[in-house]
Amino acid sequence: MTQSHDQPQSPPGREPELLKSMTLGIVGDLGRLFKEQGLGLRPIRILEALIFAMFVVTEAFVNAKKGLEPAREALDQFHEDMVEHIFREYVFKETKAKDLEEVESRYQELNHLINERYQEYRRLFLEDYQIRVEGFAQTLAGLYQHLFTEPLPEGEGRQSLINLFSMKMVQFWTGCTSYFQPQPA
């Protein structure tokens, strides 16, 4: 890995591996954030946390690469690696597939869920970004609903959680984007 000033340059070919690592890091950061806010004892849907983190990393990577085409090869490999990881670590640990048809069915369901969530998170993220009034309140509400299967609660802790989540979103976005920015020669 070469260094240009204080920002690392991502080595070609390692981008999918780095995207996966960033995704898992975001999941860990989100888990810590929710735990620090008193939500640590509540069960969450880890699959939803992974999909959200994949969305953040994907969008930041496309932004850093200035479009989908320059990012496509690395993203295709990243998504393939993540689907394999999700299958191995979560889907098949719970229930073994009976046959290849069931594997294919689960694969299609997972891809459909990922695409559906990406569209939802992209819409919420863009709305929050354009409004800029409450940070990433809508994005958090969408994620929260999927993680905990209930709406983001009202009350005094709500705004604090929105503020902390919004700061995390900025950190995730700038960290991912700056890491993959092309460095001047």
C-alpha cells in the first residue's frame, strides 16, 4: 500500500476485500452505538445491519470512483463475497438447505432483499441529505425499523440517537470515500 500524504491508496485487486472489511467495521460500530444508547440487550437482525453497511460502503465507493462503471468490477466481487459470507455465517448456520433448488431460492431471496433495502436506504439517505434539518433521521428510522422490527421510539433519547447516528454516518461516508479517492501522482 502506498501512502500519499496521510491518505492511503487502495491497491488494485484488493478493493473487494477492503469493502468487506469496511462493511464489517460499520456493523461493529453500529452495534457499539446502539449498545451505548441502551439498546444492547435487545435482539437485532444482523442481516439487516450487514445490508445497511453494504449500502453505505457501496454508495461511498461509487461516489469515490465517480460513477458505477469504474466501480463495477470491484463491487460485483464485493457483493459476491458478502452474499457468500452471509450464507455461510448466517443463513446456513440456522438451517441447512435440502437441495440445490432451496439454495438457489434462498440466494434469490437474499439478492431481492439486498436490492429492496438498497433502494429504500438510497431514497431515505438522499431525502435526509437534501433536507439537512434533522441529520439522518429518516435513514435511522428506516434502519431501526428493520433492525428491531419496530419504529424508532419517541421520547427524550430519540434526538440524541439521531444526532449520534448522524455523526456516525458522516464518519462512515467520509472514511470510505476518502480511502478510495484517487491520489495525485
